Amino acid sequence: MAITIKEVAKLANVAPSTVSRVIANNPRISEETKKRVREVMDQLGYHPNFIARSLASQSTKVIGLVLPHSSGVFFQNPFFAEVIQGLSEGVHEKQYALQMSTGKTEEELYEGVVHMVQGGRVDGIILLYSRIDDKILYYLKARNFPFVVIGKPFEFVEKITHVDNDNYLAAKEATEYVIGLGHEKIGFIGGSPSLTVTMDRLQGYKDALRDHNLLLNEEYIIHEEFLREGGQEAVKKLLKRTIPPTALIVTDDLMALGVVNSLTEMQIDIPSQVSIVSFNNALFAEMSRPPLTSIDINIEELGYQAARSLIQMLENEKEPVKRIIIPHQLVVRHSCTEIDRCV
């Protein structure tokens, strides 16, 4: 027979309402009382009925995650596994659950979000991307539904809580790093130009070239999906240029892995013939051969702060709009070298 909340309250010598507040982690309850009640819950094997609690409070204790509509990117790119790890840590602290929504097309993704919102399945939503003219973002904003964006919104920046890196500065620093090694012919391999992260990093790259009086060659700029195949296709195109670049800024480690694969197959040495700086500092950036110089964007922290910010919004209707910038760091490994050693 299931243990009831009244039995927990009796053994802990508190009121049943106090047990409910302990389960909800109410700040009004002292840590001493919380500890005593939780020990009794463990002793009796009591597990809260979250479905019943949700019906009573009109809260699902569930947060929806909206993934990019390209399922290939989500399942293959380790960025999403790491960001979800951070999200999981953030929601676990407040006893929330996560529900993912994705689709093969933008329309499927939009319909999935509408069902989550109008069906009352989630309390709030986190968008794991930010793109230009996003129908889902417009929908959530129009309904005044609680949501947080990972990335900088293309519009309404001052009105939407978002967690991001300074992608412009990160790309500028990455480009200046290879410029400092003597490179002047620098290519840029980015994701979809509809993504704000791509446009911010592209602008940082362009401004670094301008600030150092280097010519911007539009033929050195390639956009592909954040996949290994995207990197493979991009570098093949760049190497067909009349004068190919000697250094590459690749805005995703998985794409960079594709670049490394293609260059290795063509027997082009890294870094003596082509230097590479990538982004994200995923595990295989270090495992690559050679290990990749990469911008560490603290992916898990992006997810953790997004979850934390959304829960704060849910717990306090007057929570102000916030822009949280997660610091980045250039991790230097062995995929870059000075131009005077390039063939």
C-alpha cells in the first residue's frame, strides 16, 4: 500500500502542509525541517505524486525544449548533448522535467510547439537555437508564454531573456589569433546564414580582417550545416579557389572534423599547409589528429543558466528580462602554426 503524505507528516512531527512545502522546496521552510522531513520520506520510501500536485497547482513541472528542425544536426552534433546536460542539472535542482520537441521540417516543429503550449503540457519553453524570422519565437512572444532563448534573438533583444556567448568577439579573437601567426588568406566556414550565431561570428571575422587592413575575399566564405559532411563540402570548395586560404575559421567542431578528414584524404598537412581554429571545444576537438585549437564556449553552462533563468521566470512573474553572457576561451592546441612554416 502506498505511503501517504499524512504518514510522513506524523512521523516527522509536522503538518501535512509542511511536507508539501518541503517537496516544493519552499524557501520559508527551514533547512533543519527540510532535512528531517526528507529523512522520513527516505525511511518510509515515500515518493511524491507529481501528477496530482500538478493538477492542484496548475503547473506541469515540465519544461519544453525546442530543437532545430534538422534532426541530423541534433543527433550528430555533440553541442546538443552537452547543452542538455547543463539543462538537466538546472531543472533537477528545482524538480522539473524536460520534454523535447523536434521535427523534420520547420512546420512540423512549429505544430509540435503549439501542441505543447495549447495542450498545457509544459510550463515554459527553451529554444536551443536562434534564427532570423523564427515563427515559433513570434508565436511564444504573442501569447506571452514564458520562454528563454539559447543564443541572441534576431529581434526583440531587449525584451527576451537569452543566454549566449559573445560570438562576435569570440570569432574576432579567433581570426586575430591566426593573423598573429602571419596568415592573411583566411577562410570562414559557417553554419546557416539564417542563424544569428553564424552572422555574429561572420561579422567578428570580417571586422578582424578590416582592423588589420587585410582584404576580405567573399570567395573564402562558405556556409554549410553544422555537420561533418558540411565541413567536408566546404573545404573542398575552398581548395578549388585560384589561391586557396592558408588558415580556416570553422564555426563548429563537428564541421572542423570534416575539414580535417578531407584534408587528410587529400594529403594536405595540418597545420603546415592549412591552419584551423574551430568552435565549441567538444571532446573530439582534443581527440582529433592533430588536436584542434578551439574556442571553448562553456556549453554546459549555457544550458544550466537557460534552465535557471526560465525557472526564475516561472516562480516570479516580475522577474526582469536578462541577457546572460557566458565567457569563452581560446584553447590552443596543434592545428595552427606560423605562416612562414607553411608550404
